[in-house]
Amino acid sequence: MTGIDTGIDILMITYDRPEYVRLSLPHLLDTCTPDTRVWVWHNGSDQPTLEAVEEHLGHPRVHRFRHSPVNAGLRGPTNWLWQEATGTYLSKVDDDCLPESGWLETLRQAHEDVPTFGVIGTWRFPDEDVDEALVAAKLADYPGGHQLLRNHWVQGSGYLVKRELIRQTGQLGENESFSNWCVRAAQLGWVNGWYHPFLHEEHMDDPRSPNTIYRTDEDFMARRPLSARKTGVTTVSQWTEQMRHSARVVQAASLDLREYRGWRLRRRTAARRIRLALTGHAPW
């Protein structure tokens, strides 16, 4: 009879930004617990980025490596991990993110103490973006002295999720975002949110990060993130404001699950599309 694998499996997807990968991959390896396995999926053919990955493939925490010559996006690599990993807990850390030391130990302890915790995560926004009144309205206490800023979804980096939840909820569906997948998990009764006091995750794509590659508008236009291209953002200041807006949205988001199904969801989706068509900017 084999024992239960209580380890952690973490995915990092790398693509076309060697400056970030040279920081994020060794940082992830340094913050791993002894029973963490890191799975690396490299998208694309950018040689400097591939070389930044290959420098670390001999690390004892690197468990699996896969290279897709074309950009396979997020869904395929994520489902690869979810289908093949054996650990009790799974995670993904983006190649532009640096979660603080101790994040895995804290999130795993919270999962062990609170069986209903589903997707719980680190917080990627600077302190200046925190609205204490909004946070206080959604803070909840749990056994073991744990607190969450409740939300039905978190960002797709720096989170920890029980594999049992993935078994129940299933894989990421065709054209399904990670946030929508989190909402599906919440509809099954899992409790999602950000651990509080916040465990910080530096998001290097935020122009306020000391490690950002976006110092000038020229830098930004030369290497705009996909979400910026989709929303028509063309300057560093606009991108910074979008970061601030995202922080406000998640802190103010409703905990009423009825808002995420049926006619209410259709109304919100229609309003978002109209706003995007008229202004180039999505409201959430």
C-alpha cells in the first residue's frame, strides 16, 4: 500500500522575457519547500529566455521540463500539470512574479487547518492600492487563526489549491479563464481568496515594481503584455492605472454567487464588451 503524496507541484510557464526569468525561476526554487516539485513549460523560440531556463534544469527541485516551439498559452500547460501531478497541493507562479519567502508554508498550513479552503493566494498589489474599508468588509476568520480576504477568484499566480478541488471541478475548459474556473470551484462550495495579512507577490509587469522592464513608453510599446494590447493601453501611466483599477475591482467584487451566473452574468459581460468597444478599456 503506497502512502499519500503530500507534496506540492508548481508550474512556471516561461515566454520571451529573459530578464524576468533570470529572477523569477531561481527565486521560485529558493522559496520551495523540501517536498516541492517545479514543472517548467517554456513557450516559444526566444533563445535568451530558453537559456535562462536551461541554467536551472539541473536543480534538484526541477521535476519536469517541456518546450513548445510555439506559444501554447496558459490552458495547455496548466492542464498538463493538473493531469500529471501527484501532490496534494498544486500551484502556478508566473515568470514575472516573485512571491515572498515562506508563502508555501503559510498557505499549506492554512489548507491543512481549513478543509474548505479551495484556491488561496498571495497578493500582487502594492500597499498603496489597498482600500482598508473594502478589505474589512470581506475579511473572514477561520480555524487556526487564519484570515482570508474572501473573493471567488484570485490571480493565476502565487496561489495554492488542493488537488481534490481539481478532481471535483475538472480541467480548465476551452476558452475558460482561470478566474472563471475559480468561480466554478466556489459554486461547488470551496472558499477562495487572498491570505491575510497579505503574503506579497511582486508583479514585475507592474511599472511600480523595482524589477519592471517598463521604464518608458517606448519600452512598454515594444513589449506590451497581451492584456494591454487587448484593452488598448499604450503608455506606462495607463498601464499603471489599469493595475490600480484591477486592485479596486477585486477588493470590491461581490461575494454573491448569483452575480456570476444566469442573467446577471450576461448583463455584466454585455456591459464589459460595450465599455471595451467604446473606450478600449475593460471595466474589470
